[in-house]
Amino acid sequence: MIRQLKKAAAPGAPRQGSPEVAEVVAGVIADVRARGDEAVREYSERFDRWSPESFRLGPEEVERIVAAVPAQVVEDIRTVQANVRSFAERQLESMAAFEVETQPGVFLGQKHLPIAATGAYVPGGRYPLTASAHMTVVTAKVAGVQRVTACTPPIRGQVPAATVAAMHLAGADDVLLLGGVQAVAAMAVGTETIGKVDLLAGPGNAYVAEAKRQLFGEVGIDLFAGPTEILVVADDSADPFVVAVDLLSQAEHGPDSPAVLITTSEDVAHAAMAHVERLLPGMPTNDMAGPAWRDHGQVLVVDDLDEAYRLADEFASEHVQILTEEPRRALEQMRNYGALFLGEGTCVSYGDKVIGTNHVLPTRGAARYTGGLWVGKYLRTVTYQEVTDRAASAALGELCGRASRVELFEGHARSGDVRAAKYAGADLPWAPEVYAPTV
């Protein structure tokens, strides 16, 4: 039985932007497509009040900006990127290429080819979100992407030095101070000065997300992303104060970020809710976390952990944090989540900022059918075939002929027929005078 102690006051975010957002985005994309750099500059001036001589930062300018970043910040960036790089490298190692001889003379293989050029969108505007540079640029470079173009907007008209440092240290080939739909569109369609990419990755606001949605197909994207989500599963061993702090850690992402607690303990539920109410007024980000908790926060009490995990799977949340006595049970019982955080010793904020797994994850229930950004997203898994044995090719040709004619694909059938005729002397009734095979 589910007892709901706190309901979401507002409905969930729509799966795509509002008609107004979609219309604005479509107009910007069309304009950038038609007028290139001129349109990019006009929109940057209009939306960000930013119109430098060049949006691209040259090597000397990048070095100057990085040199001005405090040494501890640079050291921390390097440490976090090493964590991200290490995990991405292990992911890459797990993607082994192979070739197998399925029958004598029939060879089938698989290999992984990196995408040639990707665009990494690193959001900003209000805060320097350096972590997104680690996740999008480092992972692409581990995959072997040759050209990574990284874009980030100015912050209140100023250069976000820490973000520039993160993009540069991650290995970005082009660093652009450019944000919003105009940045995404420029990377996707290409302009006079901004090279076209093959895939767009990275989070962003509703306009950026809508731009990626509209451009999908012309370029690849990492995934469709919505507001950040957290779901905590807790039993009676959980510390209610830790539960409250961790819920608010994700609520501060934005006023539409869902924060959900599912617990087997009514005492933990009430205590955590009370802590949230005490903590919110003093949070510097209360302008975001407050509305998120008020409108999208939920607290549900269930009878046991089996029910808790079933309910959590229905939510299919981006981040699921397990604060229970035996957190690894969730690995066996849960199926739908973007990322799982097991036990009090870890938290979603570690995944967001420092631990090494990727923080670009599915939202709005998409965890039911996809995982998050990983090194494999920047690779194309391709196959190849070779048949060196004439008898094997002839047998496949006869099989192909029969299978194709069941589907009324005569042209396919004839590709098989001609090999059966050439390699095994089979009849070729549809071209008896045109082709005389020599066995």
C-alpha cells in the first residue's frame, strides 16, 4: 500500500518544449541556416548581450584565461577529469572488436569507429558549470573523436574562466564563448567560421533542449533531456537529515526539478520533510530549490522495500539514491534508472561533479529505454562480412534466393542466384543466354 504524505503541486514537465519555445527555436535555426555568422552574432547580442570580434578563443587567449584561474581550481579540474577519463577508458575497453568464422570461409566482424566531429554544449548563463565540460569533452576524446567544438555562454557578460579552463584541459579543439540556440544551431548546420559537427551532446535549458530535438536526424544527439530528477529510496536506517540534504541538492538545479522520497518508514518521511522546510530558507539557491520542492516534491511511504523498488522503477528517474541497510539489493531488484547511488557514502552530487561516471542522463521516464551519455555514444558500431569459400558462397546464394523470393524481392534473389551459378554451376533460368558461368 502506498501512502502519499506530499504530492506534487504542479504537473510534470512536458516531454517537449511549449509551442512558443518550439516556434522561437525553429526561427533561430532557420535564420542561422540562411545567414550563418551574421545571424549567430545578432542572436548572441540579443539574448546574451555578447558580440565579441570572434566567438572562438585563440590558443593564446585560452592560455591567458586558464592562467588566471586559481591553482586549486585547476588542480581540482584535472583530478575530476582524470576520474572521468579513467572510467571512460574502462568503458572503451569493454567494447571489444571481434571477427568470427561462422562457417568455413564465412567471416563476420564488428568494429567501433569514432565520430569525426562533435559539439559539446556546456551550459552557463547563471553559474559556471564546469562539470559538463568533463562529461562531454573528455568522454569524446577517449572515444577518439578528432574534432570537439565546445561552446559555453558568457555569464552576465563576463568570460567564465573556470569553464574555459575545463573545456581546454578536457581537450576541446575549438573553444567558443557562445550560448543558446544560436550555438547549437551553428554547430549543427555549420557557418562561415564554425565547423559543422556530426553529434551534439550536453545539457541545456528548454530552448537548447528543443533545438537538439528539432535538429535530431540532421545530426545525432546524446539524448533528450529534461529537468534534473532525484529519487531517494530509504528504510528506517536512513538518516533523515542526509535524506533532506540530498533531495535539496538536486532541487536547486531548477524550479521544475522533481525531488521524490520513497520510504518504508513514516518516521523518516516526516523527519526528512521537517528538515527540508528548515533548510530551505537559508539555502542560497532557495529561488530554485524552493519552488522545485513545493511544486514537484513528493514523499511516499510503502510497506516494504520490494514495493519501494517496484514504485521506483515506475518513476524511472534520472538519479536514484539508495539509503538503506543493504543498498546493493537495488542492483538486483531495480531496472529503470539513469544512475544508481548505493549507500550513504555516496550521493548524486558526487556523480554530478567529481566521481567519474557521466552525469548526462535520461529524464522524464526515458530510463525505461536508454542509458546516459557514455563513450559508446561517440562511436559507431559497424560490421563487415567476407566470404572466401566458393562452396559457402554458393550455399548462401541458394538460401538467399529462396528467402528473398518469399518476400517478393527478385533483385535480391538474383544476387544470390548468380553466385550459386558461378561457384556451383546452378541453373540461372532468368538469364540463360546472358551469363554462362564457369565453375
